[in-house]
Amino acid sequence: MRKAIQFMIISALAFTLLNVGVKYLGKFNVYQIVCFRALGSLFFTYPFLIKHNISIVGNKVKLLLLRSACGLIAMTLFFSSLKLLPAGTAVSIRYVAPIFAAIFALFILKERIKPLQWLFFISAFVGVLMLKGFDLSMIGLGFLMAIISAVFTGLVFVVIRQIGNKDHPIVVVNYFMTMSFVVSGILCINYWITPQGWEWLVLLSLGVTGYYGQVYMTKAMQQSETRLVAPLKYIEVIFTMLVGVIWFQEGYTFMSVSGILLILVSLVMNVYVVNQKKNLK
């Protein structure tokens, strides 16, 4: 469990850098951004699989394809929402995903969730809303894209859990990135904008940060149960807000800070409850 938590924190840091990069590249079409994000990761995944003589096809092919399709939809919608909403807002809305993941895991994986854990999930979600001061004006296309992205991200958590240790984490990521590169590569042809100067570096860096974020998220999900690991994705909200202060000079209210504290407390208490349950067995 300790490894799963460590892996998810590393993943959250990497995805935060990815979010900042996507926000910076606002003039590019989302398909082009997805294409570069996938291409950069493929420079890592294919050489790794070949070097270690790991089958590229994998074992759970249907689940790998399902995970890739859900991930592609979630990523495309989230990147689109970043264009329409402030980065902190988009990330905050998206990370109701652990709640969807817990619900899907309950019915699909038959993972039991204690009533107290539901309370912590809800309080964490309230904390996310507090980060933006319950701003109802954000409801619109960007909001819908972010919330649907959260639904598909929740499905990703559950599918990865079903794959388990049957496939290497790099195989899981490679499937996702290959599908994303092919589909987005075709779709971005009519919207192509040639990058200039630093834009090349930022576009290519998306693949690096996205790769490490994806790998460590996959490792975390394979190490422990969905109900424990999925809520840790909320940490990315905090990282993104902090980057907003330092990089974009964003300001936050007392309610925003209170929301961050509520999220942290909810996460810590959820881990405590799961640990207590395991110790009783």
C-alpha cells in the first residue's frame, strides 16, 4: 500500500506538469496536442518493451483496448476543457473521477466500500468545489467536458484493476498511447499548426511528463485496491493550484485554502480507515 501511495504522488506531480504544458499550448487544436503527447510517450514504451523482450500484444487484449479507448476519450475531453476553463477549475472538476471509480468498482469488481469511506469521498468532492468557491458560472461546455472526462477516467481505474498484474504496466501504457497517436494523428491533419521555437519543446515534453504520470498511475492501481488509490488523484488538484500561484500568479481565497485542507484530511482519513480494516483481518 505504501508503494501505491508513493507511485500515485509521483504520478500527480507528472500530470501537473502536463496540465501546465497543455494550458500553455492553448492555440493548438486538441487533437494535435494529444498526438504529440502520445508520440513523446511512445519513444519510451516501444524501446522498453523490445529491450526487455516483453510482448507488445499483451495478454488481456480486450481489456487493454477498452482501457485505451476510455483513456483517449477522457484525455481528449480534459484537454478540451483546459482550453475553456482555468487549469485549476478543469482539474478540480475532473477529479470527481475517484467517486465514479468507487461506484464502478462496487458494481463491476464487487469491492466493498464502508459507509465512512463514502463520507470521505463526498467531503473530498466538496473540498474540490470549495477550491473554486462553488462558482456556478463555470457550468457550460467546459464543465460538461470535464465531468464526462471524469466518468471515463473512473472507468480507466476499474479496467486497470481488472487487468491487474496480467500485463506489464508499460504494455498498458503502450496500448493507450498507440491508439491515441493513431486516432489523434488522423484527426489533427486538417487542424495542423506548425510549432515555433519553444513550442516544439513544450509539445514534446507532454509525452515525457504524461509517460511518467501514466506509468506510475498504472503501477499504483496494480498495487492496491481502487477504493484506496483512486482518491489520491485529488492530490493533483493541490499541485495544480500551487503551480497556478507560482507560474500564473493566480490568487486563492480563504475558501480555496479550506478546500485544499478538506481534501487532504479526507484522503488521510480514507487511508486510515482502509488500514484499520486490513489490520482487523
